[in-house]
Amino acid sequence: MPISETLRSVRPHDGTLLWEGAMADAAEVAAAVARARAAQAGWQAAGLEARLAVVRAFRSEVEAAAE
């Protein structure tokens, strides 16, 4: 059963809500860890250049969203 507690991130200087989300319970965390471990082999096999391309694309998206 998921925990209903909510996590919030706010700007310290004015209290503006930046992010809000529900906490995960132990089973949800275990499932997320299992998915991450399963994905890691493919990520490693992709090679450095492919991984760098993904990180650079993500950086570009973050920069575009910040503008």
C-alpha cells in the first residue's frame, strides 16, 4: 500500500512551491531499483559516445526549458 505522505520542495526565500509528489513505499522503491538494475546493462552496452549523446540531449532540453 503506497504511503500517502506528500513531499514538497519550496523556494526558501519566498515559500513558492517548486515540486510536489507522493512518497514511495518499500515495495515501490524495490521495484524502481530492480528496473534501474535491469536497464544498467543496456546503458553500459550502449558505449560512451551513445551515453554522452543522451546526456547532451537532456542538457539541451533543460537549457531550452530554462529560457
